[in-house]
Amino acid sequence: MCSTEAGSQPGNVRKNRYKDVLPCKSGLQDDQTRVILSLLQEEGQGDYINGNFIRGTDGSPAYIATQGPLPHTLLDFWRLVWEFGVKVILMACREMENGRKKCECYWAQEQEPLQIGLFCITLARETWLNEDIMLRSLLVTFQKVLKGEEEKSRSVYQLQYMSWPDRGVPSNPDHVLAMVEEARHLQGSGSSPLCVHCSAGCGRTGVLCAVDYVRQLFLTQMLSPNFSLFDLVLEMRKQRPTAVQTEEQYRFLHHTVAQMFSSALQNASPQSQHLKKNCAPLYDDALSLRTSLALSAMPCPPGEVLRSISAPGPRALAMADTYAVVQKRGAPARTGSGPGAQGTEATPLYSQVMPSARRPQAPAEDAHGALPCRVSADPSPAGPGTYEDVADGSQTGGLGFNLRIGRPKGPRDPPAEWSRV
């Protein structure tokens, strides 16, 4: 399906680190996946480098998957970086692994500028992103100056994963996620491709490209219901041979993507947002919350949520914000001097109880920090203090608004329980 003719040509064979990993040109598509260099061709430099473009979520070239430079391909590597405006390089290997040279050092050391052809590379800063990843800030100057022009310089960032074994997987998927996240932060809004390489530019390189690809899908809300990592890796392998090289790397890719989704959902879950917004616990036991049929008719302010619901089973008529509560009749006041003399001032039979939101004091929390839902009736016979005193239109007792109160005297009982929203 794919042609590797360019990498097999005699003049290009020596530019391949591994003879069985060659850049391909798709024979089924019109677009060109093999990276073709044009910069400095007039000075005798060829167009070949062992690298392929990999398309991103929008179909444009988002990654350049390439091998670690050889001593005689360092200039080709910086030609690639400069020509395609690469701003961030992701490196998933060390220079030496298991006693074998895996990648030539193509960056400058501290206080030692590196001259490669017409490119001068200077190390501006070197810091550890975490215990696995080194971040280097490089200043690259292209010294080919035309008449009347000045030297051109660019900042290029390199992220090197220091402990990713060849044909193996890292010990911590979080650090891989941190690597691609930092890369996108450094990339900014630019449209230039990320340059991603390991030693051969396929196994570890493919994992990084796939992780970033899925992350971009997630951030742009382009994940389809039938999304498949298998199909993604297969498509990437059509653009860069043997991308995600081993079964262990393929399993690690699934594990890393699952970790990405888990972290993102925890940070953006509706329950987390509700907790932050309401500063009150949510109820996990849905069976304890009997939703009222009248709830659907309740207006809800934009952006607000109903925190909890407890309502009687039968559908009730819509109630106003103010309720009438039957008052107890206290002992009549005696105003006369003679026996049996009673006062003419009577206690009002009804008084108003305002909603909790309008009263100066909110219901007290229980010992667990949760707002009480119900207060059961006292089974003991009604006594003088059975009712809660109400004065001046507000409750003076400790019970919250719309809570069950004691059983009244007389034939008329209030509802067995009240609803609270």
C-alpha cells in the first residue's frame, strides 16, 4: 500500500538510522506524507530526510514523525525545523541507551553554542519539568543573510523524556500527559507541526502523537461515539510505518488515554461544579429523594440547579411562598379581680411563616454538616409545648422552615410532611 522508494535510493540509504524503518509515500492518497526538504537545495543539499507528516484532527499536518538525527543528518534535521516553522520538539529517547547510540546530540550545551552548517544553536535555559522530562529553550539563528537583510533568529523548545526505554513504556502515564500538555502550552495558537522523534521515529513517537491527537479531539469536543484507538493507530501507521510499535506500547496508549479521560471528567464533572456552586453536599441515594410531579413546572433561574428534593408522593396543588400555620391557644389572660374573669384580648388563630430564604436565620446543620430533611413527630401525647411558637410572622423555635411539626390537637391535621427545595 505504501511506497518506500525514496528511502531505498543509494544516495539516501546512509541517512536512515535503521534499514527497516523508511519513510513512506501513500499509493492510495493524493497527499504526500513523506517530508520533502527544499531549503538549501541550491547548495547541494538533497530533499530527503527520514520523516513523515501525520495529519491532525483537522486534517492538516500536525506532527512530523522523524528519526533521531545521525551525525551526518544534523543539518537536514535543522533544515526541517526551520523550513516548516517547528516551534516545539518532543524527544522520547536518550542519546545513549543500553550502551548504544540512539540519537545524536543536536542541541547546544550550556555556554557552548553549536554551529551546524548555517545554523547556530544556543541554549537559553534548561529546566526539569518533572523527574522524567527536561525542558530546553533554544535560540536558533539562520545565518544565510541576503543583501540588505539581517540574521533571523527563532526560539525553539525541546521536551526530552529521559526515562522511556526503547520498545518499552514509561512508568508513569501522568508524565506523558504532562509532556503533551506542556508542548501545546509552548506551541500556543500557532499552526506549525510538532516535531516528534525517538530513535527510529515510530514506536515511542507514535504513542506521543496518538496521545496528543486524542487530547485535541477531547478539547475540541470532536470525539465520536464510535471512536476507536485501534482505527487511529491504523490510520497513523498508513502515514508513518510501525507507529506504536509494540503490543506493550499499544496497551500503554489505552491506559494513558483512560487516565486522560478520568482526570478531565473529574475536573469537569457536573457534581464537582454543583458542589463548588452550592457549597452543600449532594445526595448519592436517589431512592431517598422522591421527586415531586410538580417539579417540572417549577421555574429554575438560568445557571441554577435544584440541590435536593423531598416531596410527598401524591401530587399537591401549587403553594405560595407564605403558609398559614394553626396556632395553639394559650391560657386566657385574667384581667378582672373576680374569679372566672377572662381577658378580651385573644391570640390570633393564624399567622404567617416566611420561607427560609427570607428569614434572618437559616436552618441549623446537623452533626454531619448536612441540612436536615425531616423531623419525625414526637410519638408522646401532645402537651403544652407541642407546637412551635410563632410571633411577629417569624418562627422562634429551632426547627427549619417546612419541616414536620408535632401532631396538633383537634380534628384537622396538617400534612404529614412538607416539601423542601
